[in-house]
Amino acid sequence: MKYIHQFGANISRADKERFSSSPQFNDGKFENIETTSIDFSLGTLPKLLKEVFTPNQNKTPQASLPIAQFSDQSFDPRDLKPKFIWYGHSVLLLQLLGKNILIDPMFGPNAAPISPIATKRFSADTLALIDQLPPIDLVIVTHDHYDHLDYDSIKRLIPRARKWFVSLGVGRHLEKWGVDSRQVTEFDWWDSVDFEGIHMTCTPSRHFSGRGLFDRAKSLWGGWVFETTEHSIYWSGDGGYGEHFKHISEKFKAFDWAFMECGQYNKYWHQIHMFPQEAVQAGLDVNAKIIFPVHWGGFSLAPHNWKDPIEQFMHYARKESQAAFSPEMGVAVHWQEEKKCNSWWEKHE
């Protein structure tokens, strides 16, 4: 039964009618700003499968990566300055104005729960981390892929989360899994809302969506901007490099922090996942003072070595004189204390 639940909900006729008012929804599916494709065919598929599934000790860490236990003292909501905790891959607990915002809360152990071949997480017992979290004021889900939206994680979060902001079409999965529809708000690109002193905007990314064989591009994907009177933060969401970063820069001018997707890339799907040099360039495009790489350190979803994303990201950031950091998983990072992040990955093989 749980296996069936993982698929989520199918798109309905009413959904299609509702989506028809979105500029992104054309001919029954959502589209990117730029033409976007996955560049492999039946002829290249055998080579790709060999690359993905050939054993390689460097594609995953030799030992489980640790995640620090949550500490109330290091995440005190009375301190209204920005702070965050990264839990690996794209899971982020962000605190702004004392409000706890949880982004893409995939704490599950397997990024391919409906596949006969498991894609195991680099860290152990991660679902239990949810029980350590503080009360969650807002959960954000950028898109419905399994490595961002996980059935078991959502079920565990339902009693702990107050509001859910999701990309257009993702709400149907949450509601099927038991989230009260009154708690869920869906967003199209450039939709904005004021959430208890935080101005939030859903922004474009260059990606796709889908949880089964027949729902590709039936819900939207995107990033987010968070603005207070003193701070501005950008979350890129999954996606390839594209002109949308310049559009975001034109609208928001600059960011104090930017969390950039970096990892699980390959030449065959270059248009939907950035290479590290592009992730750094995107951070430059949006005028970010400090950039943090995400979408790595959790799963092996591409043939590259598990350390490649962070090593190349930091290399290109240094080359461009761009401030960049990556904290240990589970460790709180406070405003203006970013330099305390160390090269923790170097301690692991």
C-alpha cells in the first residue's frame, strides 16, 4: 500500500482547467522559459545505464556521513537574524524573523522508492531527524520529484507543520497524503505573498516534474526569494543554467545569501541540472554576496564522484573571488558567522 502512495495523486480535469490560466501551462503541460530537453536516446541509453549502475566506490562515501543533532540553543527564535541548517541534498531549515521555514523536506532513506534498485542516502536514520525539529511555521516544496517530495517525510511532518507553500500542482499530492487543503497554497512563477513579515516570491527555474510514467510536467517547479526589511535570500530550486537568473537579478537586484543547486549533473541532462561552474556563475548572475551549494551530499543520482560537486563548486568560486561556504550537515549557520564553515568533506572518503 505504501508503494502505491508514493506516486501521489493524478492530475484531474479540474486541475487542468485551473492550470490553464498559467502562462507556463500549454498543451496540457508546464513548460520552461527556454526549450529544454534531456539529451539521450535509445542508442545512448545503454552507455548511460552502464555509467549510472557500474559500481564505483567514489560515487558514495565509504562510511555514513554524520548529521549533527538539532540544538534549540543554536536555533533560538528570539534571535531574529537569519540562520539555517542544511541536512544534505536539498533539505534546508531556514529561520527568518524567528519563523522556521523547512524547504524540500526529503528526509527519507531512498531517493528512488518505486524503483527496483534503491538509491540509498549517504546518512543513516534521517527520518528520525524530523522528530528533533522545532515547530515548523512553513514547509516549502519546490517540485514533486522523489528526491524533494517524500511520502514518509510528509506523513511525519503533518502534525508539526502549520502552513505549506508549493509549486502549482504539487498540492494534490499533499492533500492525498493527509495534509489539510486549507493549509496548502500553490504558487505560479512570480506569485508573491507576505508571510508574517517575510515577503516571498516563487521564481522560475529550468527543470521538469513528475512521479510516474504519465504525469511528466503536470505540476510546476521553481525557486524562491525571501525578503525582510534587512535581508534578502534566494533559493534556486533544481534546474539547468538559463536566462531566468538574469530575470531574477533584474527584479531583485542582489541577495545576501543564495543557495544554488549543484550536484547530480551529467552531459545527458545538462539542461535540467547545472554543472558546478554554472552554479557559481548563476550565483554571480543574481549578485549574491555569499553562495551555498545544495543538491549534493545526500544521494548518488548521477555518475560523478560524490565529492565532485563541492570540490568543483569551491574551485570555481575561488577563481571568481566569490564568497562560498558549505556547512557540516545539521550544524546551524548564523548571519555573519558563515566563515566558521569548514571543509568538512575532506575528512571523509
